[in-house]
Amino acid sequence: MLSPNSRTDQNPLTDPTDPTDPTDPTDSAGRPEASHPVAVICGLAGWLPPRVVTNEELSQRLDTTDAWIRTRTGIGRRHFVDPGQATSDLAVEAGRRALESAGLATVDAVIVATTTPDHSCPATAPVVAGRLGLTGAAAFDVSAVCTGFVYGLASAAGLIAAGVAGRVLLIGADTYSTIVDPDDRANAIIFGDGAGAVVLRAGRAGELGAVTHFDLGSDGAGEELIMVAAGGSRQRSAGGAVTRADQHFAMRGKEVYRHAVTRMAGSARAVLERADWKIEDFDHFVPHQANLRILHSVADELGLPGTACVTNIESVGNTGAASIPLALADAAARQTVQPGQRVLLTAFGGGLTWGSCVLRWPDLTASGTRGNRKTTEETAEMSTTYEQLVAIIAKLHDADPELVRPEASFAELDVDSLTMVEISMRLERDLGIEVADNELRGDLTLDETVRLIDDKLEAVGSSAGSASSTHRTKG
Ligand code: COA
């Protein structure tokens, strides 16, 4: 369905394989190249099941609206598998097209990143490999939820660096429609099904397509924020009844939102430092397509305009481990990325897990357009807590300035629940205070919020501050 140009077949271990400059022994940061082989992307494709589910269709079944879904998530439609279709069916389609894109008939290893394997045992990758005519290749699944594709890239890069494999097919594939409760309106609107795949070959760090640096991380303390409770050894060994809710995907949306923004921004910064790139050095930011507002918040944290983000979430929703390769395949098909451009991939998912990597875009498309870039400036120095609060609201929410008064409540200003999460994250970042989700309520006035903030500042004995107990409400 989404498939960039084809390439010719080459032996990655014996051919220099189209280097950018075969005499250049330095990597993209001008440092001496690694002595081991480096994974180079040489094929890319995506596949979406044909059935399209619009917001309108969901709103006929669920108590929701197109406007609610678009405002909260940026999603307009998504694709669902038909009854009887499984993750491997999508993975095979994407994998086949990626092999065609690379001009390759065989690989040494097949990795499938997924949260929705066909079965809990065996893994999905061997089945996919077999159906692609790759029986005999190493094949295994990577389970890192929505970070799975980046973890899969790191696994493929490791196999290549160690000389275990010369060519690897990596597929991110998920069918969240099979694990999300269709009656759960908070989750049913977000997720879609799909698969995206890349082929990696052994090459050198100076080549286009070389994936050169990674940052990976996890925090198991957040296990319960994104979970399917039943179906694993924990539930089975405990015995007892399994509820309908236990069998479905569950997510604590607001907490996930916070972690997603913080972890993705942190991981992106970490990998940029490792690669010795600055924010202004890269051309495209391709985040896991979790929720458009998360992506814009992360871009903002990094000092990028939202336009620097490659996104396709409007048309596919959150497709889990498939989301980054689907976004890449979409960008390649639209030629919005050019060979040689610097690309940053960042993901976040259940576990909790997160990860990032950087690469120079391979020669998979004929041409592209360079994205605009500018550095966003944080709010100027503020003299009062009220002014700081108003500046934060103005940055995050398009409220009528006439309505912004100390006695106005968040509800009157039409500040929605996710913007409240973002406001509390800003307060944490800018003022160093923690504001729980349940402390910022719709009926809270700005005046009351200022008192809440000042009380917290006093409690932490704030030296932080531009804000202090002398910062009281204006007017
Ligand atoms: N349509 C209309 N109203 C909805 C709704 C829907 N689809 N889903 C929830 N609501 C309502 C709730 O019932 C609640 O109403 P109430 O205040 O009258 O009780 C209100 O909206 C807020 O509900 P809540 O569940 O707190 O929603 P939210 O503001 O947290 O938004 C998400 C829900 C899922 C959109 C949001 O939490 C989110 O995007 N989180 C991040 C998810 C994500 O990206 N995960 C992937 C990470 S890999």
C-alpha cells in the first residue's frame, strides 16, 4: 500500500553498498567510524487493513463525537482488521513490500515488534518468516509495546554489529482493535491496526540510511499504567475468575500522557547528545504517533515547531509498534524526507518503555521538501504567579483574553482536561512544584489556582523562584 522505490539486490557483507562517500571514514558527526558493521536501512513499506473506521462511525456506537476525538487526539479515522484477520496477516503484507523496496529476496533474521501477537505462544515472527518464504532465518518477537519498533531497530543493529546477521527484516505490527474493549470510549477512539517494516543491511556509519545512535530506557514501576491484566502467568497462576475488563487493554490516560511527553523529550535529548547533534541539526522528528497533542508537546519541549513533526495520526490513529514505520513510509511516499536529511525517531510505550535513535535518511525516494524549523522561546520572565499562570494558559490554550480574569474558572475558559495536565506539567517544570491531576479541576478559578501554587511554593520553601509568597493575584 505504501511502498517507496525499489533497490537492487546486493550482498551487504561483501559489497560496499552504495556509500555516500566510499572514502569517508567518518560518521555523520565527523568522528571516526565504528569498526563494526552498522545497520543501514535499505527498504521500507507500510500496510493498512482496508477497513476504515471514521470518528463518525465510532460516534454512532459510543457516546462521543468527531469534535471530541479530534480535539483530544488529532485522530480522524483509523483502520481495523476484519474478523479472522490477525497481526501476522498485516506483518506479512508490510514485510513483503519492504523486501521488494530493498530489492531483496532473503534476509538472515526476521523481527516482529508487537503487543498483539497471533498467540501468546509461539512468537509471531517465525510464522511471518515462513509465509514470506524465509524459513530458516532467525525469527523472534520484540515486546516493548509502542516502543517496540525502536527496540527492534536496536536489536537488528545489534545482530548486524555482532556479525550474527547481514540483513534483517524488522516489522512493527499491531492489531489493537483485538484487545481494546469496543465499548471503552477513552481507548476505542485512539488505536488503529497496521504494520510497517524496514529492511536493514550491514554497512558503515557514514552511509545514508545508517542508524548510528540509540537511547533506550524503561521504568517497570509504571507497569499498571498500560496493561492487559489477563492472559499471562500472573493471572493464570492466581487462578480465579477473569473479568471482561481484565481481558482488555487498560490505560490510565492522563498519567500516560504526562510520562509520554516527559520520557519522549528526555530520550530525544539523550540520543541527540550521544550523536553529538543539536536540535537545529536535524530535519525531521518522527515520534511514535501516540496522540497529536502529545507530539506537539514533545516538539515544544524540544524547542521545535509542531510542523517539524512527521505525523500521519489523523488518518491511522495510534498503531502501536507500527506507528513509526508507517509514518516513515507515509513520509517517503509523499517525498517529505530527502536522502541525507537527519531524522530523529522517538517512541514511548507500556512497560514503561522509551527509546530514540538517529539516522541519515536513505535514498529511498527521489526528492523531498525540507521542513521549517525555528526555536520556540519559553515564556519571558514573569513577576507574579498569576502572570506566570496566565502565560502558561496562553501558550497552551487559545482563550479569549477578555475572559482571562482571576475569577474565571478553567471550565469558563474552556480549558479541557488534557490542557490541565499540560498546565500542571508546566508548573512542575517552570516552578518546580507538583500538582496532581485531581488538584486542577474545571471549577477552580485562576485566583484559587494561584493560591494553590503559592501554597505549594511555600511548602517546598521555594528558593525557585521567580515565584514566591510575595507573588499574589493581580487585580
Ligand atoms: N468522547 C467523549 N467524552 C469522553 C471520551 C470520548 N471518547 N472519553 C472520555 N470522555 C469523557 C470522560 O467520560 C470524562 O467525562 P467527565 O469529566 O464528565 O467524567 C472526560 O471526558 C475526561 O475523561 P478522561 O478519561 O479523564 O479523558 P482524558 O481527558 O484523560 O482523555 C485520552 C482521554 C485517552 C484522550 C487521554 O488521556 C490521552 O490521550 N492520554 C494519552 C494516551 C496515549 O497517547 N496513549 C498512548 C501512549 S503509547
